[in-house]
Amino acid sequence: METLSGFLTGNASRMMTGINDKFFFGANVSHSEHDDFLLQRQQQVISAAKVCFSRSGFHGASMADISRESALGAGQIYRYFSSKELIVMETIKSIAQNWRLFLIQHLPAQQSTQDIINADSPFWQHWPSQDRKLLLEMYSEASRNESVRTILAQQEQLLLAELAAIFRAQQPDIDPTQRANRIQFLLLLVDGVACRAFVDSDLDQREMQRVNGVLSQHLFG
């Protein structure tokens, strides 16, 4: 339950941002300044929405939650996003793009599958807990929402093309079909680890090393 001091502080913060919005939109500013301010506010809402969605899910988090987290009043939020559904879709676009950029930056640097299949490895330190929750929520939403599947398909096509170019430069002698198959398998592996919420700590480590050796030889050999 929100304390009285927290309620007052939050209200004061929302009042100040409301005053700032009214001043800015009423001021004689350039188009570029207006666009920059609009983008800043939209990013503020999306950042707050990510916190709320990672905690309660796309459907569990309310506009009141997002308002409280962003320190913006509901009326201000609707100035930048006409509905919660639009906030969800823009958040999904951000998650999907960030996931693509993460994989482009870190996947080609791997020389084996060891760090990929170890959720506590340095590889996964670049994809924090909140992002993992959001990724799982996004994939869950894609199972029932055609618009989300379209967003993911667009990002996937970009990802495949970019990874193909990187791996072609790294391994120019590999057959293009074989390279494409390796990329697809790597993505299946990464997606599986990213969305797995529980890992048995009692797994046979020798067997895991053997499997890692087989996979690494096939994918990176």
C-alpha cells in the first residue's frame, strides 16, 4: 500500500511534469524541439511500462501502474499514447529490437555453446532479468496475437540477414545452406535458454560438457 508521503511525493511529481508539459506545448518552440520532447516523454512511458509489464505482465499491469511508475498523470500519458494497447505494442517493438541488437552484438563472438547454454555465464549478463521476463511475456503474447507475430517476424528477418553477413565474413568457406542452418539452430538454442525459467543445478556436468562439445563442433567447427 502506498504511504501518505509517497502519495504526496508522487502527486507533486506528476503535477510538476504536468506543468512542464503545458509550458512546453504552449511555448513557441521549433519542430525539432517539439519532436525531441515528444520522443523523450514516449521513452519515459515505455521505460515505466517495461518495469510494470515485467512485474505483472502485459494484461496484469494497469494504466494506473504505468502512471505511478512514470510519474506522469494519466492525462499526460494519453497525450503520447492513445491507449494501453498502443503502449503494449510499442513496448513489444522495443523488446524485439533490443533482443535483435543483443544477439547481433554478442552471438557472433561465441566460439562454443558453453556460455550460451549456461544462463549464469558472461554472455547472459548483458541480458538482465527484467529483459528476460519481458522476452518471455512477448513470446507468450505472440502465441495469440497476429500483430505481435508480425513484429517478431520483421525483426527475425533483419536478424537472419545481419547474422548471415557476419558469419559469412567469419567463415567464408562454409556452404550458405549449412551456414543458414547453423544460424537457425543457434537461435533456437538461445531462445530456449532465454525463456527457460528453471535450471536443474544437479545436472550431470560431465554429460553437459560432452553435449557442449558435440554442439560446438557442429556449429563452430
